[in-house]
Amino acid sequence: MKSTKLQIQNAKGHSLNAYLELPANQKPNYYAIFAHCFTCSSTLNAVKNISRTLTTHGFGVIRFDFTGLGRSEGEFSESHFSGNVADLLAVHQYVKENYEAPCLLVGHSLGGAAVLVAASQLDDIKAVATIGAPANVSHVKHLFSHATHQIPEDTDVKVNIGGRPFTINKEFVSDFDKTNLPAIVKGLRKPLLILHSPIDTIVGIENAKELYVQAHHPKSFVSLDNADHLLTNERDSRYAGNMIGTWVERYFPKQENEMLDTEGEHLIGHLNLVEDKFTTKIQTKNHHMIADEPASVGGNDFGPSPYEYLYAGLAACTTMTLKMYVDRKGWDLQEVFVYISHSKKKNTELGIELEKPTRIDFITKKLKFVGNLSDEQKQRLKEIAAKCPVHKTLASQVVFESKVV
């Protein structure tokens, strides 16, 4: 998975650190913006996992650091709630001007509250998803180690938030009381998905209930069972990303992947030399793939290399052939693993006598069987593996005919 690093200027002139995640074919159907949680950053594993999972649903996702957090410029004391919303608006404008208008906002914790407010100000946003979001912006003030009413005017105070030191001031604290989030949610009138864990100890589940009650239909709720507030278990964050990706399809026009015409052949490969280095689109009648070369040879590594596709075809054909064979025999083969490697070896290394020394393609196929099988059965499966159609094609003399069309 490749991330493109971006620098986005906000309304105060600070540079916001951001990353753009794209689908494997680099052609997103829609764009989304992800807002991270209070005092976190865009590199939090949950943020990356959800963003990258959304790319599998056709989204280009921009995740960024709020002012004063992560690698963004500015002071944390400027990262009050209104500042978070302003940062979201700046990122939205940047994406709209340089790519296309984002239509989905996703926010985690206080970032969830921020996307609700931003969505109320942006006509381009067609749907919103929140994860562990508070029902009131002022909810975060209980996280401060100081009593907020004791912070003097015009004085910076060091506080402890979640075990980390931050510098805040009176304006930073008072800003959290300026937003009537329930009223904003009530007037939003956009599809809303609320994801929340029933055991969240940072932002209790009652917050999800209040947001849901205030919102108008269409609204949905998904329980993140057994997840903590930060979704530290990768399974939880990827589940959240998949739920958002599936849910939002209902509200966006379905877009098919750009299909190349195979013109009656089995497969077509296409490379645009003007736009791409080695990134090649591969299309069968019903399936789309991407091939590329690794960065070490000048590619972008957006997909497997041509040889890796060759190995994949051999491994897939081997497993399927073995499956059909054991089904007929009724043998207890439960799983099969095929490991493929390829190299060039001198004919003398392989014990092959030739008039002229040459290097020969050498493919190793290692087989691992899981099941209740005898040694004789495993040996027979090894023989059958060599009879799969792709293996036989690679091992036989092949005649090519090339034409210019």
C-alpha cells in the first residue's frame, strides 16, 4: 500500500501534514477525509487501517494531522475545537481544488464531532460516519489534569492529557463550550453512521444514543463489540472501515471500474506511457488487476510484477488441481500451501548436457499438506501437482504468434 504525502495550508498559514491513500488501481471513485481523535495523529494504527480499508471500497482517503499535532505546524493550544473544524474545511478545499470534492467525512472521537460540524457547512459532503464520538464537544474537558475553571486568563498552563504533557490556555478550554453539537446533528439531514463500542471507557456508549436520537433518518448504528476507544486491535479498526465502506455504497451512485475491451481475447494488458511508469492495467472479461515493477527498478510497486503473476497462476492452478483430485478420491486434505520460487541456473548445475552452455529457468514448487494423509498419498499428490495445466504449459514447448493490430 502506497501513501502520498501532502502539505496543506490552513486558514492561519500553518502547514498541515497529510497522507493520501488510493485504491490499488490508483483510480478512486470518490474521496473521503478522515479526522483523528483528540491529541492523536493521522499515523495512529486505527486511522491508517480504516483509511486503507476504505480504499478497497473505491475511496481515495486523506488522513491528516490537526494543527499542533503529529507533524503539522502550529501549537497544540491552537488546536481547539473550532480550529479542528477550520482545519477540516481547509483540507476539504485543498482536495476539491487538486482532485475532486470529497463526499464522505469520517471522524474518530472528537474528530467525529468535528466532522459533524464540518458536514453541516459543506454541501459537497453527502454522508458522515463517526467512531466513538462524544455527544457534546465539552466532553473532552474531563481529560484535563487541571480543573479548567482554575486556568487564569492570558496564561499558558501545562496539563496532562492521557498521560502526555500539553500546553493550553483559557481560550483553548472555553472554545469547547461554544458548539451546540446536538442542535447541529438535529439539523444535519445527511446520512449518518454512528459506530461505538459498548465498553468504551473514554466516551461512553450513552453518547452514541444521544447522537442517534438527535439525528434524522437515514441514520444507522453499528456496535463495535469488545473494542476499546482507540480501536487498538487491528481487527476492530478494519471491521469499522469495512462497515463504513459497505454502508456508504447505499448513498452514492455505483461506479463500475473502467473496463478495457478484450476484443474477444482472453486478456488485455494496457500501459499509458504518458501517465505511468510501469503500472499496467490487466483486464479479463470480468476481472481487473494491476501489474507493476518494484521501486528498486523504477516502478511504483502498485501491484505484483509480471513474474509474480506467473507464479500466482502456477500456485493457483496447482491448488485447484489438487482440490479436484482429492474430492474424487475422498482423501482427508484440509489445506494446501504452494510456495513458488524462480531463478536462473546453469545447465551444468541441473545436470543437463547441452552443446552450448546456457542458463535455464529454474522453478521450485514446495508443497505443504494439512490433513490426515499417508506418505503414499502425499507422494501421489506431489505427482498430481505436476500435472496441473499451467505447470504442463510452462514445462512444455510453447509456440508464440505475435501480431500488430
